[in-house]
Amino acid sequence: SRMLTSITDGLLCCLTGKTTNAVGPLDSVESSDGFSFVEVKPGRILRVRHSAPSRAGTEEPEEAQPERGLVHCKRRITLYRNGQLVIENLGDAVRSEILHCHSGSGEPGSTVELELSDVTGQAPAQAPAAATTPGCGGRDAGKRRKRKPKKVVNIDCKRQITSCKGTHGDVVLFFIHGVGGSLDIWKEQLDFFSKLGYEVVAPDLAGHGCSSAPQIAAAYTFYALAEDMRAVFKRYAKKRNILIGHSYGVSFCTFLAHEYPDLVHKVIMINGGGPTALEPSLCSIFNMPTCVLHCLSPCLAWSFLKAGFARQGAKEKQLLKEGNAFNVSSFVLRAMMSGQYWPEGDEVYHAELAVPVLLVHGMHDKFVPVEEDQRMAEILLIAFLKVIDEGSHMVMMECPETVNTLLHEFVLWEPEAPAGDGHG
């Protein structure tokens, strides 16, 4: 199951006993220090850090290379009634099937990649013996095709994927934090990209940081938070937008990329796990009454420090104390954990994304196993997985230089030539 539905995930909310800074109703205003208070709904106000570099009107013209960075996405996704998922990247190259095995002696959720030799008329060089794999039933691809599928999705589109240099005025970077965090966890990234001349936007989720904290659980469902992020995105989005999410925040990036395929240019997922649908855990510690959670908050804070960081030195303790990061009430924590229900966000939903994705994983992450991000990389159409050996769940705070370099390289990346070979 996804780490966000586990007991340990909610430890992200360490220091749960502290109350969130509630903001009273007011019109959306932008202050001189880069922070805005955006009223997404009446009485529902989010703090947003927004940094837009001043431009002297000397914008660099777009390079007149219509073929550069052009990617043709052609894909068929078939979901069968037994949960089996078949993904075909259509084009000149040999197609691959990714089979999801649910039964037999194989591990649940394990995957097998099977190359179909009938596409090119010759056997592939290294075709795994999928027919004899435990848990896959030993059926050949032909018989598998004849079963009636539950759902078939076809994707056929062309995307212009270019580098996003800071001098371009049509680029915005959005940073979305996870459970128990705040926009302050992105401090190093926001400073880094702002100094490079990028426009950056980072909101506090409802009940987190300095955003208002409604005292009704319905305010913290996935759908309510997703609509908040939609409002923030629509307010600040320009022609090319890059979404960067951490943990639970990755789900909102996925949602926005799916909703606005023409506006979302690239996505960066940091320790997000998946790609299974969100579902709250029934046996979670966070189902306890709020008053009990409040009493447990010192233990949760200590546990998070142990699990969320590869090291637990003075530097890490200081990172937890700075700003409003991990300053969230017990009520908000409990509502957030029980509100993580998003059945639509399954493997098919992720496989439909035709946007380039960078997956960043901290090797010592005790919340998200690396296998989840590896599975996500298999499912996504255009994905790059980077594992940071010395990092953990809070890798962007632990290893800011490494993360900033990876993010910047991906922002500047573009395909060298048209990719009509079926990979892209």
C-alpha cells in the first residue's frame, strides 16, 4: 500500500500539538516580502510564497526549431478485470507489455516486462520467459489479448518539450508540500531558483503553515485540497509550468498534470511513491481521538526525526524547528490522514500522463520504499528515476545542493531530436 496510507506516514506531521496559525478572512493580497494570502473559497485562505523576477523587457526569443524537443506520444493502456495492466508504446520500436501479477505464488504487485516479437517479425534479444513466471498463470500474449478488457485508453499526441531557462517569462515553478509540512520545507529550492531568475510559487496546504485551518474534517479531503491547488495553479500559471511535489504533494501534481496537459510542461516527484490509488489506512494510529494524538505529539516528533532523516544531528533538528515547517494541529493531522481517498488516481491514471517526469528518491526513506518509485518509473511514459544515496524522506532539506542540481538539470532538459520511435 502507498506510504501515505500507512501509520508512519503521518509522522510527517511531527509537533502535532502546536496549533496552526489561522488567518482571518481578507481579500487576496500580495505583500512586499513575497508572501500572498489567496482566498481560494470564502473564508478558505492559503498563504503562498510567490517570487517573480523583475524583467527589463529583454526576453529571449524562442528558438526557431519546430522539430527540436518534439515528442510523439502514442500509447495503448489496457486494464483487464483481474487487475492485469498491459501497456503498449506504439511506434517503430519493439513494444513492451508490463504485466501486473496479482495471483499465484508471485509477489503481489510484482511486474514482468514482456517484449512482443510479432511486432518486428524477429525475436527480441533478451525476452524474459514471462509465460513461466510464478503468479502470471503461464498464458501467452495471444490468449491474454482475447480476454475482454475492463478499460482501454489510447493516447496519441505530440508535445513540444523544451528547456526552461530562467530568462523566459512564460515559465513558472510550483512547489507543493505533503502532510504536516509547509512551504518552508522548500526554502533552499525557492531561494535557488529565484536567484536564477525563475518565477516560483509555493502554497501552504489548508491547515498547514500560515494558511487558515477550518475545523471540519471535510475541508481536508483529497478533493478539497486538490481544488485549492487548482485555484492556486490557475491564478499563477503561465505558458509553461513545472510542478514539483513532495510525498502527498506529488498526488496534487499528478492531478494538475492530468487536468491541464497543455499547461503542465514537466513534473518532479520527490519521494511520492505510488502509483496505486490513495486510500486511508484502517489500522492507523491517526484514527485515535484528537486528544490522544495531541498527547502523543512529542513521541511523533521524535519518531519522525528518526524516520524522516538519514541522520539525526543538530542540523536536522534545526531544520524541523525553522519557520512553520511541521507545525500542524492534531485535528488537521487526523483529518488529512483520513481524507487521503482518491480511487481515480490509480496505475491507469498515471500511465495516461504524457508529460516528462523526474522521480527523486532518498535511498534511506523509511516511509516510501524505492520499489514504489521504481514501479512509478515503469508506468509513466517519459520518466527518469534518480536515487540520492545519502538522502531520506526529507531529501530536499538534507541534500539541498544535490536536489537543486538534479531539478535544474531536468528543468533545462529537452529531447535532442524528434522521438518518433515509440519511446516518447
